[in-house]
Amino acid sequence: MTDWAGVVAADFALPDADLGPVVDDLAAALASPDPVLRDEQAYAVSVRWIVGGHLDDHLTELGDRMSRTLRHPEIQARTFAVLVLALAVHRDITAGTADAAAVRRWRDAFADWYRSETDLRGWDERLGWLHAVAHGADALDEFGVSPRLGRADLVELLDLAATRLITPTDDLFAEQEDDRLAYAMTRLLARPELTEEDAVGWVAGIRKVLETRPPGPMPAQIANTIRTLRCLYVMVDRGVHADVVVRPAHHTAIMSALGAALAVAFRGQA
């Protein structure tokens, strides 16, 4: 087993060994229930090695492995697999080290997981950070700006984000999940391939859910949706900072659709 604490202490130096077994060790450590090993060591190493191009020869293999791990029975394995998948997409964006077929495979696996994940806890006292929604938002962000994906793919990603918001849950966003999802959606909405209809069409399903909400205490998914729409409204209006300030071309129409949905959410409230 690779000494991940030693790798971190050595300023993330690559071991003097065949990287194949090392990548296997890394994948196993990323699924560990030990938050120090998983987050502070294995994930930190993944960031440095993937973004730095050290795993380019293994990138497609690693992305495919993380896609399969999205079906892992343990929550921490799934939520850190999606973070590493986001890194793989990011590396492909900057260096072209995967291919369109691989990115589409990863996108499909991500979408299947994101719409169906039921454990939305941000933090667990034993497992540490889980953050399914926020980590998924980071992947949505990378897929949303990937040149491998075209207009139809982008529309599907917007619908996926909307589905994630309105799917019933008992978990209330408490760890900036709304901010991170809104950021990813703003960058996605800035893609020039999207028409105005594409950019606002996904709001209709959310508005329908808000219009038909029964009276009584607000379900967690409704509260999460309202919080995210508020964040998105501000980010679409002001733009978000990536390498440059990014603001969707159809911002006026998007803000109008978001404002109408938020107005529905408050109509008739005591």
C-alpha cells in the first residue's frame, strides 16, 4: 500500500514505481471511511497529480473507475469518486488527454448518480465531508464547460440540476451546497450554444413544483430549491469569476424566469 502521508509530506512527489499499482492504491484510498486518508491525503494527491498532468496516461482508466465507483455501496466512496471525476474532466478540458467518448461515458454515469443519490448530508462526525450535492455541483461545473459536450448535452445537464433540486429529501442544505450548485449552473448557462429557450426551459418544472406545493411546513427540497434559485439569480445578474467574469448572454430572460418562480414560492405564505 502506498504511503499517502509520506507522499504529501514529500510535496506530492511521484513514487519511484510503476504508476499502475499506485493508481489502484489511490482509488482504494479515495473510498476509505477514514476522512484523513481519503480527503487530506488521497484527494489532495489526486488534485496535484491529475491537474499537474502526472496521471495523463491513466486518466481515462481512472475516470472510468470513478464512474463505476458512483455505484459503490458506501456514501463517502461515491461522493469522492465524483470529485475525482470532475478533476479528470477538468484535465481533459485543459490538455485534451481523454476523448469525447470517455467524457460522455463519464457524463452519463454522473447523471445517473446525481439524480438518484439519496444521502445528501454535508458533514458526518465519523466520515467527515460527504457533500454529495456540492461535489456533484463541481462535476456539473466541469461537464458544463467541457467542449466535448454540445447543446443537447448542456440542456440535459440543466434538467439534471433541476431534478436534483426538486427530488424529495430530508437533508437541508447547510454547507453552501446552494452556492456551489448555482455557480456551476451560471457557468453552464453562459455556454454560447444555448438559446434563450434552452436557458430558461428548465425553470418550468421547478415552478410547477412550487405552484403545487401543499400547505404546511416547507419540505427540505423546496427550501433547498428556493435557496439555490436566490443564489443563481444573483450570480446570473452579477456574473461569476472563473478566469474572467462569466455572465450568461440570456441573463435578462433567465432572471425573469427565476424571479417568477421565486414569486410563486412566496405567494400566499403566512
